[in-house]
Amino acid sequence: MSEYTVVNPATGETLATYPTITDEALEGAIASADAAYRTWRNVPVAERAARVRRAAELHRERRDELAALIVREMGKPLAAALAEVDFAADITEYYADHADKVTGDQPLDIEGDGTAVIRRSPLGVLLGIMPWNFPYYQVARFAAPNIVVGNTILLKHAPQCPESAAAIEAVYRDAGLGDGVYTNIYATNDQAAVVIADRRVQGVSVTGSERAGAAVAEIAGRNLKKVALELGGSDPFILLSTDDLDATVQSAVDARLDNTGQSCNAAKRFIVVDGLYEQFLEKFTAAMTAAKVGDPTEEDTVLGPLSSLTAAERLAEQVDKAVSQGATLVAGGTRDGAFYAPTVLTGVTRDMDAYREEFFGPVGVVYRVADEDEAVTLANDTSFGLGSYVFTTDEEQAARIADKIDAGMVYVNLVLADGPELPFGGVKRSGTSRELGLLGADEFVNKKLIRIG
């Protein structure tokens, strides 16, 4: 039976199924990617960049078609789906525009005579294992820089996203990259392990859960392959002072409900100083529950269904367990098929499972703290370390907290501010690498030293 199936989470209807790749076809895909690498790496950088720029243009030309696919595959609200296609186009274009910086030599100051440079060159065939929550954005930030660098891509997308996966392959093919430079494979997990182990494949990037990351890293480690991991998060939103509580609350809600709450770097733990706690909780609860839940094809829908019935059931189990262990359900906590109501919890303590878990859906946990030190301690008391958000009117306090937070990213007095030029990634169990920006383009390159006497 095929693992690649489109099930509309809003209705539960199975819309299409696609067969997994055969072992013979998979061998052919690896061989084609390897052969393409021998040629693609020697294509002038300006020409590689021009073709990647054309891929960005095709994202924009096919914007409506691409957005519609992910609305039906994973229930993303239409406005969010259109915005994701736009962002993927911007990321792709960024790497085309900065191809010279991505691939250029880095001169070194040396002691003695002669010169030394770091020369960036591609590694070869790479495998990308991508998640369902951002079907285009996740691919863009992995594929675009690596194609510009001169690597070639095998892409295993999430089994519930076969049509958007094929659409991305078509974008790169129609941009003129040629056979084997970007190849979509409907592979099983066992077949993905075969790809990682293949000597022609030089690295693997995975965005997903801790479990998936650990499994991939184990296989990559046994085969001495470079691995990049972008995993989960339970990002803190720290509020210590504000000149506009209503605006701050709206930022908190936006950061929690983006992508129906299914974002690794969404704010999930709201840590509020005592003097603002009661007002924040009241306004936050009101704004969360006012968000429109409904048909993801309607442009004013804020929250669609979760990505699948299974995802909604898992989230409901987490919330129910939290309440059974003593947490207070302030609002929400109800499920209708794959739809889950915006939910607010308080009273979560360190002895509860919810204290350590990631809620991948529209659930916000609000904590009360006495001061800055307690806020930082609570923020860091997690196995995750992806992003974080700090709201304060005190610039010196913001700088102190930014230094103390154990996370890959700190945003001060703003949310949803990701950009193609800004590196994305975490520490601890949130991952081991960076994507986006110039740092993202440096993950899968040979930084070759050339020393001339």
C-alpha cells in the first residue's frame, strides 16, 4: 500500500494516493543525481544562479496553484498558504542574488609570505527529508542554497505532501536545471536509510521531530555522513514590560497561532511578570478564542484543521493529560475531527508531562513569574533551544536576557520576523545546524584551504 496519500484534513476524505518508488527506480535516481553533480558543479555560478532565479519566478507565476495544493494536503489556511509560497520565492531569489557571496573565496590573514584562502566547493549528492508543516518554505531553505553552491538534491517529502512535492520538482525542472539536479523521491523510511548509506550521497538534512532527527542522525553517523538537523521547539515568550499591552497580546497570539500552531519556532510558553499576568491572561485568552476557526479555503480563516486527524487526537491527549495532572484549562480543549479549538492552560508545574512537551497546535501555556531572573530560569528549563521572544521597554534588560537565553534565536519586541537573510536554527535538542542566510549556505560545502607560498 502506498505511504503517499493526500487526505483532506478538513473533511477526512482521501483524495489521491501515489505509489512509493521502487528500489530499481531509487537506484536510478541516485545514479542520475550523482551524474548530474559531475556536470552541475562545473556550470558557472552566474548560470546556476540564473536558473535558481527562474525557479523563484516560477513560484510566483504558479502561486495560486501551489497554495491550493497545500491547503488540501495539510489544511493550511489559504492566506497562509499564499504567504508561504511568497516566502519560498523570496528565499530562492535571495540565494540567486547572493550567489557570489555564497560561493566566493574567503581570503585569510596569515603570518609569513604568500597567500591563503578558503575556497567553497560543493560536496555532491544530498538527501533532504522534509516535513509537512511548511511544504514549500522548508524545501526552499534547503534546496536553493545547495543548488547554487553546486550540489544536487534528492528530496523525500512528508508522505502526506506528494502533490506539492511533485510541484516543487516541476518548478526546478522547468527552471532549466536539467535531469538529476533536483529529484523528488516517494521513498519509504527504509529506502531513505539506503540513500543515506550510499557512498554517492554526501550528506542529509532533516527537518522534523526529535525522533526522526535521532533516527536519521544514527544512520548518518554509522555511515560517516554530514547531517543537518532542524528539530522541535518550545519557544518562550517573555513579557516583562510594555507600553501597549493590547499590541503585545496580539503579537503573542500571532506567534502562537501561526500555521494553526504547527510551527517549530512558534511561541508556546508565555512567561509573564506578576504585575502584568492577570491582564495578559485575560486579554490573551479573549484574543485566542476569537480567532476564526473554519474552512481553510476561505481567505479570512485564521485556524484550519490540524494536519491530520492523528495530529489532532495526539494534541487532545496531551491537553487532557495536562488537566488530569493538575493544570487549569482556561479556555478551549475541545476537538471536532481534525479541528482543535484555541486553548489556554495555566498552572503547569515541573512535575507534569506538559512542562517538558511541545504542543504542536493552537495551545498556549501561560506562566507567572516574579522577575527577570525567574523568567530566564523558566525559559531555559527545557530540553529545546530553538527560538525565543522577549518583550520589554528596557533596552539594557533586553540585551541581558538575549545573552542569557539558551536558544539559537532571540527576537526582541517582535514576532514572525524571519527573513531569507537571517539564519534559522537551534541548540540542545532543537538541532545542530543553521539554515537561511549565508550561514545556511555553508552547511554542505567543502571549505577548502588553499595556501600558496
